[in-house]
Amino acid sequence: MRKKQVVVIGSSDDADNIDDAYLIGKFIAEQGWVLVSGGRGGVMEAASRGAAEHSGIVIGILPDEDLDASNRYCSVVIPTGIGYARNAVNVLSGDAVVAIGGKAGTLTELTYAWIYGKPVVCCTFAEGWSARFSSFRVDDRTGGAVHPARSVAEACRLLEGILAEGAPS
């Protein structure tokens, strides 16, 4: 049986949301889910560390072609060599997406999540695009469900509900 996969997105240079990203990564591992990220620093590394330190599987999907360019907590590294276009691969690799803060790269991932109908938990407490996207109307299409979370605990509860056995995503 395939394990549920959660994509955590956010900026590689974000130092403000490290503790929250760590806790969400830890929660993902404790549920037995796989954490997927862009494999870099900042939010991605903190979530990866949280999952890895709690025996989780951590997949890093890199924009370049260097296997050694990931953060040290990735247990599986996928170098794509396609730059920011890898953001589509990131989103498609998850049953759900968690956005923590974020800049332009995170916005592209949020938009891909919308287009591909992926459920997204937007951490509104983290500012950046995760705070703005939940009230932002991308277009008139019916995309994935966007769930605002005002705390780490709420983000975790929302993920649990989204990924509950048999729950629609």
C-alpha cells in the first residue's frame, strides 16, 4: 500500500518559520507519511529535519542536476535539471501540500496545486504567500481546496482530515 505523501513548500532563505516547519515535518513523519519538498534550505530543510529526526522518509526534488545539492536530511534525492519547472513535479508528488511562508517559487507551487486540484493547507501565521493565497482568487476554475491554518496545530489537524482514509482530496 502506498504511503501518503505531503509536499511542504516555502522559501529556501526563510529563517522566521523554521520552528513551525520543523514541527509540521515531525507531524508528517509521526503519521507515517512521506515528506516531499524542493530539497533545499530554509523551510524545506527545517521540515525535512523534523521528519528525518522522527524516522520519516524525506524526498527532495531538486531544481538542478547535482545529487549532493540537497539538504542533509533528504533520504531520497531526485535531481531534475529543470530549474523552477520542477515545482510542478513537487506538487504532483503529493496527496496534499502545506505552504509555510514563501516567495515567488512558492507562489508557482501554489498555483500548480490549484491547477492540478491538490488540497493545500496555507499556514496564514507564516506570512508570505501562504498567508495571502488562502484569500486570493487565482481564476474562476474549480481548483484544489485551500485550507487556511492559523497555527501549527490547526495545520496538522487539517492535514489529518484531508488525508484520512477514504477522504476526498
